[in-house]
Amino acid sequence: MESQCPNPQTLPETPPSSNPISRLSANIVQRVTRNLGFHSKWAELNGAMGDLGTYIPIVLALTLAKDLNLGTTLIFTGIYNVITGAVYGVPMPVQPMKSIAAVAISDSSDFNIPEIMAAGICTGAILLVLGVTGLMQMVYKFIPLSVVRGIQLSQGLSFAMSAVKYIRKVQDFSKSKSMGNRQWLGLDGMVLAIVCAGFITFINGAGQERNQSEEAIVDEERNVRIKRTRKIMATIPSAFIIFLLGVVLAFIRRPKVVNDIKFGPSVMEIVKITGHSWKEGFIKGTIPQLPLSVLNSVIAVCKLSSDLFPGREFSATSVSVTVGLMNLVGCWFGALPCCHGAGGLAGQYKFGGRSGGCVALLGAAKMMLGLVLGTSLVTILHQFPVGILGVLLLFAGIELAMTCRDMNSKQESFVMLICTAVSLVGSSAALGFVCGMLVHVLLKLRTPCMP
């Protein structure tokens, strides 16, 4: 009888086989919950608007010029937003691949939807291979900080210059051209844009110092009135208010736009890509896009995330893999090729985004619009005041450019500015990178020769 007594003792030993799985699932749920948690409800909502200054113009241009499936693009980019928010726990942006979009808009005949998707798939496949093999992480460790800052500064200034062009000039996104000067008055006039820029500047100021928390700033203030004012202003979602204003003005500018809205998602189909489309997509799209994706979508994003969120640095491997997977899935269904971007991250941080919940909220809104309105949403976006988009893009560009203020030595600043100048004038981040690396190496070789 005693030999059968150990039976009860064996009962507690049955769960261990399932314990590791349950612990793993519990850890995953806990991490996702933490990553998607809002630090501040209004601040995260406001931060979600920080990426729209680049997203809307490119998506609108390709929808008008190349008949891009806007509904499918919104659904897939919304899914990307939610997943990246859950994985990274910071406002990791999802932006269109700008070089591929630029080629598609400028090349009216030979670069259409099949070529665009082929370019995105090829770029994603290469980035996935670079990430999985660890080569991207090696590149990240190899590139000096001054060169990375040069790429960031050039991208930030490029955004800012495009923003000023949006504010000053009437835009034809379908042809990627500026028309005449924008009128001062009107529902999309320069006065409106200037007032919006002034409102955001007054509410958000120059931005929060990265080494100083909001609580510390408040604690340093002895004046109770100033402390209370700071708290009130911190809760005002300035970018969200400006965006809502733009939506209202879009309907006021053309009230009949309501009649053009058709409810229901767009038809989702697999894109047929011929051998010629693969060739054209790779040569005209992938080759110019790849350097920009490596430098701005992976390297610069990793560095910027470590600057903005100390202790939450992400490997170049993981960022490269997520960009690759996004395009290897979505592009087959006609979703616009996408990547992460340092400008989008800076813009969302500028307006208050601090968690993955910021981009998850944006992703949920994209999916809802894609499912409810589909491609008919383009009729509303076409009436959205471009000057307001320029204002949002301006602050995103400035925030990205300001990350370069940590270049303390003259040598670092010299390399950074050479890289920036070549990138801007040559319109090529790859050319700027090569020149920056060359100057960096020459300065390192020169140092031992100096007395």
C-alpha cells in the first residue's frame, strides 16, 4: 500500500511540461500590454499625427497618378503599425518608400503598379537577408556616428524644405510638381498655415530635452501658476487639433465630396508581376531605394531610437527584418512599399508619442478607414489643405535635424556637414554616405601624422 502513496506526490509534477509554454505566453502578453500602454492619452493621440505630413502626400500622389489601391494600402499599413507598436514599444513609424514613389510619379509610362510592387518585394527581400545573416548589425556598428548624423540632418532639412514648399506653393501631387504661389487668404492659404505653425510652436515649444523628464521640468518650477500652465498645455493635442481642422476644411472646400464617398473596402487582388516588371522594378526602384532604406530606415532609426528612448535600443537586425517582412507580404496584394523612417519617429516623438500605443492607435484608424471607405477616401484627402500637411512635416523635419546637436568636436561636425551637403545637393543619401565615410577615414589617417 505504501508503494502506491507517491501517486499524490506525482500530481504537482504534471504541469511542468506546460509551464514553460504558459510562462512564455504570459510574458508575451505582458510585454505587448506594456508596449501598447499609453503614457498619456492625449499626448499619444497627438503623436500619432506626427507622421502624416509625409504619409498623406505620397499615398495621395500615387493613388491619383498610378491608381494605387488606397484601401488595401491603408489596411496593410495599419496592420504594420499595430505590429511594430506591439513589438518595439515606441512610436516606430511606417512610411512609404520615398525613392520608389518618386520614380513612379516621375516615370509616367514604364513604372506602374506591378513595377512598384516588384521594387518593394526586391527591396524587402534584400533587407530581410541582410537582417537574418547579421550583416546589417555589422554595418550599423561600422558606420561612425558623425556620418549617421549627417544622414539624419540631410533628411531633416529635406523634410523641412519640402514643408516650406508645401506652405508657399500650390501642389499637384499627381505630377509631383509645384504650381504657382499659394494665396495668402482662403481655406488653404498661407495665413492659415502660419497660424497653425504658430499654434503648435506656442503649445509644444522647442520640444522636451531628452535627458530631462517632464516631471523634472515641472519640479524645477517654483511658481505654482507656471507649473499649472505647463500641465494644462501638455494635455493639449496641438497636432490632432490641427489635423481635425484640416478634415473640417476639406468638407467645407467641397461639400459635394460627401456624394463621392462609397462605403465598403476595396477589392483586394494579388498583383500580377511579369518578368519585365521584375526587371524594371529592380533597376529603377530597388537600386535607388536600397541605400536610403539601409541608411535612413534602419541605421538612422536605430540610432535615433537609442537617443530618444535610452535603454530601449533596438538592433539593426530586428528593424531590417521587420521592414523586409512588411514588403514581402503586403506588396503582393498591392499595398504601397513601406519602411521605417527616422523622420517619422522624430515627428511622432515631437508631438508626444512615447509608446507603441501611439502608432497602434494610428494603425487602428487606418484599418477602419480602409475597411469602411476604401479607395473613395482619396476624394477627401484631395481636398485636405496642403499647407496644414506642410506644417506637420516642418516640425517633423526640424525635430529630426535637431538630433545632430550632439556633435561636439569640430572634426565630427566637419564630417557630418560634408555628408549633409552632398546628400542634399546630390539628392542621394548613398552619395553623401560615401563622401562622409571617405572624409572620416582621411581624418583618421591624418591624425597620427600630426605633431
